[in-house]
Amino acid sequence: MIVGCLGFCGNELESDAQATSPRSLKPAAPFAGKIVFQSNLDGDNEIFLLTERGLLQLTHNTWDDGYPKWAPDGEHIAFTANPRGNYDIFVMKADGSEVRSVTDSPANEIEPSWFPDGSQLVFTLEGKRMLRKTYALYAVRLETLKRRRLIPEFDNSHGLAHLSPDSTGVTFTGKRMMGWDVAVCDLADPQVHFLDEGGKSCRARFSPGGDKLAYVSSKADGKGDIWMMNPDGSEKTRLTQRDETYDYFPSWSPDGRFVVFNSSTQHDHDGDWALYIIEVRTGRTSLLFDSGGSDVFADWHSD
């Protein structure tokens, strides 16, 4: 079923992308490529595209659109939206046009990520076990919309997946006895390996070359920093040295030199989150974009 602007209206969600944001905002620091992200700068959560030229609003409606992810070829964007009340996965063209539904169920289906060949998406399905919410990863093939459990052998709650660009590896955040930690497995031989302990790590992303993971850990300051490690869990390095802030949701630049992340002094989903970039080699950190609202979940692609 395809969703229209103010309800259900045929074959696609009509694009209302705008050439600039309502305030004609521009990035605060130079960068190469294009970054999609979620912001509530117009009053509810919408998806925006940031380039050095300025801001383009890709969605414009009365529900929540968020968690955008570039397709490997940069031609499409997957995202989460709730026009039907619950959250489903959608795909649209890079200019905000031709939105189509990928999932349609009463459950919340969130946090999409692409397979390296662009033929499938992996997403988190929210369920319920007794009185507790549960989470599991599913894959859906875009051509047929058929879905399958991604790691059926793993019974603990898990989500926030990202697939390696050069292998069958997947990283995700998995439930431990106490808290959540970053884990990896090879889909060809799905034995899960946790890469950290203590229940304080999450939201890992493979680098463009697949040889590093950027992730979040709160073990240094109790709030959250961007860290980096090898996919086997070795050589853990703290990238952001910002004890006064919560630093979350890293995404690599296409050349692997930088990481974009969202940061705030308040641990509040609707707080004043802004986008920052950090140079991996030097640790130099710069403000990238701040609408005054909640700017989060950035994903970076080349031009």
C-alpha cells in the first residue's frame, strides 16, 4: 500500500521538497558530499538534505519521517515514517519524490539499512514478549517485498544494524544481561560475537572500507562518546573527548576521513541536538549544522 500526502492517494507520495529550509540554513563548516538527516525544525520530524550549497527539505507532511539511509548508489533513501500510526519502512528517490512503502504491518518497523548491492534492506521489528518490548532484525527484498529473519539463531533483542560494504558481515546492538553492546556476525556463518562488555556500547557503523567500526560508548564519561575499533573488537579508541556532551549516532564520510554525529548537552530525544564532524586522524571537531531543534541520524554519501 502506498501512502499519499494527506492519506492514501494512489501510486506515490507526492513530493513537496523545498529548495531551502524555512530559514535558509546552511552548514557551519565545509564538507564534501551530501548528508541526509532527521530534524524537527519545521515542527515535526522531517528528512532534510544538507550540502555545501544549503538545505533541501525532502519530506513535508504532518507525521514523523526519520532515520534516513542512503542507498549504496546514492539514488534512493530509505527511511522510517508513521502515516498509518505505526512506523513502517519507506524508500524514496534522492530528491524526495516517488515514495513507496516497503513494509506495512501493525508492528513498528524501524531503523533501515541497505545491503551492499542495494537489493535488500535490513530493519528492526518491534515485538512484544509478555509485557516487554522485543526487537529483532529482518531483511526485506525490494523487488518482491518478501521478508525473512536476518539472524534467527540469535534470540536476544537486537537492532540498529549496519552491513559491511565489502563482506557478508553485519554489526548491530544486542541485549546483554545488563544493558546493550555492539555485536557482529557473518551472515554466511551467523555466530554472534559481542565486541564490548559492560552494557555500555551501541550504534556501530562500518567504515567505507569495512576495516573499522565507529560506535557509541558511555564508559568514559557516563554520557556517550564516539569511539572507533576494528571489526574484531581490538584497538578501541575514543574519538570525541567531550565530557559535557552526549555524542551519538556516528556515520562515516565517503572517504573515511571524518565521522558525522549528533551531540547535545541534554540526554533528551527532543532536545537541542546538533550535527558535528570529527576528523578521525586529528580529533578536530567542528559544528556542522544546528537548526535550534533536534538534528539527528545523519547519513553521509558522496556527490
